Amino acid sequence: MVANLVTLVRILLLPVLAAVILAGHGWTALALFLTAGATDILDGQLARRFGQTSAFGAMLDLLADRLLTLVSLGA
């Protein structure tokens, strides 16, 4: 459950990342991207540590990863 919340935070961070990229703030965008990457690592560790792995969590994590890539390359 906690890991899914971390993943949802990553998804909610995406519009902010897109706005920062479109505003031309490259270093801030990089910091946000790295933060999102760190949450990807964190949610996986939390899910395994607390035994909270699920098919929904795996799908949500994959979706968040794809959206992060899409926003980063498309914005």
C-alpha cells in the first residue's frame, strides 16, 4: 500500500515536470526527473520489504515509468 502511494506521487509529479520543462528550467527539470527516479527505486524497495507486491502495483509502476518517459521526451 505504501509503495503504491509513492508511485501515485510520482504520477502526480508529472504535470509539474512538464510545466517546468516547457518553461525552460532545465536544471529544475533535471532535479524533478531525478526525484521521480528515486521514488521508482523507493517504491520497489518498500513493496519488497513489506511484502506488498501485487499485479496492480506492478502495473501502476510500469505506467508511471512510461508516463515519466513520455513527459520527459515529449514536453
